[in-house]
Amino acid sequence: MKLELYQVDAFTEEIFHGNPACVVPLKNWLPDEILLKIARENAVAETAFFIDNGSDTIQLRWFTPEIEMDLCGHATLATAHCLASILNYKNNRIIFDTKSGALTVDVKDGVYYMDFPSRMPEISLLPDTIIRSLNIQPKEVFKARDYVLVYDSEEDIRNIKIERSIFDLINLDPGGVVVTSAGTDSDFVSRYFTPQSSILEDPVTGSAHCSLIPFWSSRLGKDKLFARQLSERGGQLYCENKNERVIVAGKAKTYSVGYLWIE
């Protein structure tokens, strides 16, 4: 079986920045085992699989090399980019049918505006395993799907190191740990880590902003925010708080177009 394969750098305007995702169009769903093997072979943080059968919605699923995810921002953006810029999808609004419900992406002037559920984090205690794995301790701890660790400064976020031999002792499936602070040239910054995954630090994490946006919107007293993720590759996100929903927006660049073959 021959399948199309696209690799896209999401939340960036430059190749080799942002978060790489693979996108595979399908005519019918393959067994989950095969989808997972394709994601492992692709060896990026997320592979998106979609089916466009001509209806008003497009079926979309996301797989890491280890598990299927309930929500992935950068692979959703990458899929929308493939549809709009490569596959000549006719509408400027794309509606995906996903495990997180209907997700809408509006395309305007090369920016992809993703309408996601809001996940306001609540005050929480931090597991001892995570405490021992961090070289700098947070000032505040919150949790929604992910643990949200709040720090004093952007410098703290840049200097955080994870002791992986300790960090990997905990299983947060399907969540992770996001560290965040107010930014120097942005409203807020973050980094994102996932224990027991092949890729420890995710370059740019759209789904984590489902919690970061309502949190920083409340703390800063503004609904429209600009965010940076401070991974080695880096990424930029244009954010808006809309109460029960959030808008996570960004740009994308196509890295490669090709095929894969499976028996």
C-alpha cells in the first residue's frame, strides 16, 4: 500500500524551527497497530492521520511513537497546512472530527487559527518524582491535563534541566509537565516535557496552551496574548482566551513531500 506523507514544521515561519509533524492522508482507517508503527517509523513527536470523505468534517487522529493522543495542536496545524497549501482544500474553515470533539481551524493570510477547548489548571501538589527531577523548583504548581509549573522569570525557564532517570519513573499518560513564566519580549514563555517518551522535550506544544492561555489571560488581565516556547527549535503562538474555548494560532512551513509503503 502506497500512502502520501508530508512533514511540516508548525508554529514557525522557518524550516528547521517550530515543531515537526508528519501528516498521512488515508481513505479508510488502518488498524491502530499499523498507525502506531508508522508514527514510530516517522520518529517525530506526532503523526497525524486524516480521512477526507467529502463531508463537512474531516476525521483526524494523532499518534506519538508510543500512544494515541486525545489532542495535539502542532499536528492539527500541520494537517490544516497540508490541506490548505498542498491539497487545495477549498474552504478557509476546516472542521476536524477528533477525540476532543469538533475542532475548527480558520485559515487567513497564512495563519492557522485553531479553536480548542479551554483547560484552566487548578492548584495542585507536585509528585515527589517530578520534584526530584527538576534542578529549579517552581513557585506555584497547577494541573489540568498537564502539570503547569510557574516560575519567576524567563531565565529560569531557559535554565531548567530534567534528570531523566528520575523523571521517567512517573507515567502521566497522556499528559506532561509544562514550565512557564512571564516573558521578556512576549506575554509568556514555556517549555514542555513528557516522561517515558522517546522525545523528552516537545519543541512547541499547542495543546499545553489550552491551559496556559486561560491561566495567563487571568493573571495578566488580557485576552489576546503572544507566546514563545523556548525549546532549542523555538516557536511562536498567537493566543486568545474565549472563556470555554481558546484560540491557538501559528504559521507553518512544508519540509518534505513523499510516500511511504506498507505491506
